Amino acid sequence: MKNREHRQIILKKRPLGRIHPNHFQMIDGPRPVPRDGEALVQVMWLGIDPTQRTWLNEKRTYMPPVAIGEVMRGSGVGIVVDSRSDRYKVGDWVAGMTGWQNFAIAGEGGLFGMNPIPDGIDPKAMLSILGVNGLTAYFGMTEIGKPKSGETVFVSGAAGSVGSIAGQIAKIRGCKVIGSAGGPEKCSWVTQTANFDACIDYKSGHLEDELRRLAPDGIHVVFDNVGGTTLEAALANLANHARIVISGSISSGYSQDNYGTGPRNYMELGFKRARMEGFIFLDYLSEFPRAFFDIKKWIDTNQITYAEDIKLGLESAPDALQGLFDGKNFGKQLIKLV
Ligand SMILES: NC(=O)c1ccc[n+]([C@@H]2O[C@H](COP(=O)([O-])OP(=O)(O)OC[C@H]3O[C@@H](n4cnc5c(N)ncnc54)[C@H](OP(=O)(O)O)[C@@H]3O)[C@@H](O)[C@H]2O)c1
């Protein structure tokens, strides 16, 4: 049994719309053996991210697609269990693009390699608040949104991993922060735990009117994770010289050839002399240490909180990814493998 304990999820066929487990295949085999300069990592946690849906499409976006037959790409953290490298020693926790498998080989470090996790850090936080989600919120809000004290900020996807952090950063900057999320339970977490000033349940169908009521003088910064009619409702309520941060458009479903259509009321940008700008958090690689330092400080001083949603077992990964598009997660979607 022991030599067949390595399980991997490979991409079997590309989904055209929704993801189904039969787009993937679970294979098993012997544990990989590290060569000189490499280490073997037992993957303990996976992070599930909406962008993984874009990697299943045939066309390249900001990254090449996952090939058919390849292990599904994804972030993870794990423990070094065997090492033939000076970089890693047995027992170290590392974070990186482990993929959907329970053992991974660590070679080089760097952006897409595996990097040691500093002592004193909850390893799984490297997949959310101290990883992709915190960095996205931090750079999108501080470098593009640039909220000033007293301004009004709107964050869509406010109960989600990126959105909840983005809104709390704007609160730290002294702004009035309005969120939108799906359902009363998520909205009450957004206001009562994540400290937003207000949260609109977009499923009520009154987002645009509610934004007008809550931001009578207009919105200065929009941090948009959702796109579609949510973005249109925000554009209909801009203040002059507003900044619209395009983080994502999850309402599009990220399926092949559908990353969302342009807002029908884009001329609001002209009327309000506003600027709309997209970004990918990887653009700020050289500034990650500064963001890491600030976010860690805010966690330690209880200025930022975050939620985690934990599913069990490698086999739950495909459903968990689809679940992001169905609003099933509450906070960062993680998979516990061991
Ligand atoms: N630019 C970058 O570098 C970068 C990096 C990472 C992530 N992102 C983007 O950030 C956004 C959030 O990612 P995340 O990892 O933090 O995921 P998340 O927000 O924790 O989870 C996704 C959430 O999206 C919401 N959603 C799904 N379909 C929706 C729809 N049709 N309308 C409105 N809301 C919908 C759901 O919340 P509700 O229940 O509230 O509907 C769901 O819980 C995504 O757009 C992602 O692509 C961008």
C-alpha cells in the first residue's frame, strides 16, 4: 500500500461551462523520489482560487492553461519529508504551487517554486490573508484605489477572501466602506465581524438603489470582484474622479471566451472623470515584503480579520472550485489533505 499512497488529480477534459468532477481524474502511484537539489513535500493544505477556472480554458490569459493530462495547478502548503537540498530540511513548512496532489517535489524557490514559511506563521494563512488574497486586496486597494480618509469605498464580493480584506484595508485608511454579498448571513458577517459600515445583499435586486441611498455623494473607490450588473450599479453611483479597481469578474463564470462583457453604462467614467484599472497581484512581486509586513501587523493588532472555509480530502477540490462560482464558500476556500 505504502508505495501507492501518492494521489494526483489530473485534467481529463476542459469544461465548457460548469466544472464537474468528471472533468478530472484521480490517479495514484508511488511517492515521487527527490533528486539532488530537490526535496519531497507532503502537501497538507490546498488553496482554491477562482482564477483556477481560467487555467482550465484552452486560451491563455495571464498564464498558460493547464494541459490535458497534467496535474491541476494550484497553491498549497506542506511539510518537507525528505530532502536532498540545502534549501529545505525535513520538517520545514513550505508554500508554493504544489498542484492538486498529496506529494510534490520542491526544487528551486522563487515565484512559482516553493518557499519556506517563516516561523510563527499559521502555514495555511500563506494561502489566503498572507498570500494571494491579502496581496490582491493590499495592492489593488493601496496602489490603484488609493482611498483617502473620509472617502466612500464600495467593495463587491465583500464576504469573500479578497473582498473582506480589501474593505478592511479601506477602513484602516479611514473610509466609509460599503460591501455587497450574497445573502443576509454573509452580510451580517461583513458588518459585524469585518467591520464594514454597510453591506447590501445583492440578491435582493436593489443594489443600485441601495448604493445611492448609502452613498448619496457618490463612491470614490470601487473595488470590484464581481463585474456584470454589480459593476454597472457601482458605475451608476460614482463620485467625480472615482477610481475603479478591476480585481475580477467572477459573475462571468470565467468559462472559455466569457470573462464578462463591458458595462453598458461605461460612459459614467467620462461623466465622472473616473479611471478604471485592472491588475494582477503578481505585478507587485518586489513589494511583497512590505505588504506582508503591513498585513501581519494588522492581524496582530486585531485590525483585520478573515474567515476560512475548510473542506476535507483531495477529492473535494473540483467541487470546491465550482463552489466559488456558486457562492458556497464562506471565506477562503481551503482543502485539508491530512
Ligand atoms: N487581480 C488579481 O490579482 C486577483 C487575485 C486573486 C483573486 N482575484 C479575484 O478576486 C475575486 C475574489 O476571489 P476570492 O479568491 O477572494 O474568492 P471569494 O470571494 O472568497 O469567493 C468567490 C465569491 O464570489 C461570489 N460570487 C460568485 N458568483 C457571483 C455572482 N454571479 N455575483 C456576485 N458574486 C458572486 C460568491 O460570494 P456571494 O455568496 O457573496 O455571491 C463567492 O463566495 C475574484 O473575482 C478573483 O478572480 C483577483
